[in-house]
Amino acid sequence: MGIYFSNAQLTAFSVGQTAPNFTVTDLHGNSQSLYTATAAGKYVLLDFYAYWCGPCCSTAPYIKDFYLKYGCNAGDVYVLGLEYEGTTAQTEGFETSCLPGVPNTYPTAAGVDGGAAAVHATYGPAAFPTIVLIDPTNKFVNIDIWPISSVGNIEAAFPAGSITPMACATSVETILNDQSLAVYPSPASYQVTLALNLAENAAISYNIINNLGEVIMTNALGSVATINQTINVNGLENGAYIMQVIANGEQTKAVQFMVAH
């Protein structure tokens, strides 16, 4: 187990330097890129950890609570876990043991299967966990947020007024239980069908939202009660998306679907 040195946990970088970009694949098969998040104007909180690390297990719930408090990556900050050397199964085991309420937690990439080991090699954390903060200009703000015994410890690492608490979107478990809305097939290669049955006619439109909370496609379908709309998703990157349906100007339903070309 490593020794903790305040603001000295990354061996390769210091505060104020530019963080190198990386792309990993999280436990749900979604691509996660540092510069994609920062280009959206977000701070990025990186949790470098190992599946076998006891202090990592103790710290992870506070990071999860922070993630939930600040919008589940749809707000001002993006939270990402980077496991050191485990397989998907070992990393999922860590989440099951250390993060009650899975899957309502921040995305994580396994070291072996998700490519996170290469990020560890580039960034050089000296001990686990190492919690790092990067600003929207890709500069390191803090390279060792420690100790962490509350959400407040994490919040204190951010510039004053830079992030605002917000509610998370409806959980995947809730939205998938609504049988009046379906999006299929999932995963989809080139197109999906949006099927919706309402009790009466309403002015319907839809948004497709990516994992950064950005609306990347929108369309109005007119005043209808039943919909079987084919939507071309050939231009979307592989990953998870939310189909959000708006009736009479108010969100009524949403469902998650996957794209895999």
C-alpha cells in the first residue's frame, strides 16, 4: 500500500500542467474520453484506484455521494473511476462490495478490459486511491484530494462557485419499468424505432441525450397518441443514450438504449 503525500500523488505531473487526453471503456461498454468531458465545459474528477485496495473501498462511497449530489455527470462536473489492474469481473466485484446501490454510481473503467491500466501508466499515481481534479481547460487543479471523509472534502478542492448541486436524471431502473414507451432494437446499428402509446393525443417531440447530458438530436412529431417512429442513429458513436419524449411541452417519459455499430 502506498504512502500518502499531500499534493504529491501523481509522479508524472504537477498542478497547473495540462492533463493528457485518454479514452477508456467503462463497465457498461460506454466510451469515456477526458477531452470530450472538458470540451463540454466540465470539471473532471478522476478516481485512480485498485480493486483490492481497502482505502479505495472506504473512499468510493463519498465519491459516489458527490457524483449523485452534482447531477450524475450531467452538471458542472464529470466523475470517472479508473481501476488499476483488474478485470471487468474484479472491478464489478469492487463496486458490489464498496458501492451500495449499484448501478447508480459513477462510470468506471477496469484496468485490463477497459484500458484504464494505460491511463495509470501515463498519469503515474504513487498510491491508491489518488483523486485528481482537472478543469475545463485540461489543467490539473489538484493532484491529490486527500483525506476524504465527506463530500465536503471533495467540494473544497474546487474553485469557489465553480459547481452547483443538481438532481440526477430519472434512474435507468425507473425509466425502463414504463411499458408505454419502447426504443428498439438495443443495441442498434443503424436505426431505432420509437414506440409510444398515450391515453390521448398530445404534441410530441423527442430528444436523444448522450452520456454527458447533451441533447444531440431532437425532432417534433406533431399531435399524436400512438407513435412508431424510425430514427437513423448511424451517425452516433457507440455507447448509451437516453431517448426523452416530451408531450405538450413537458417531459413525460425516457428510456435508455445502446448504439453499437
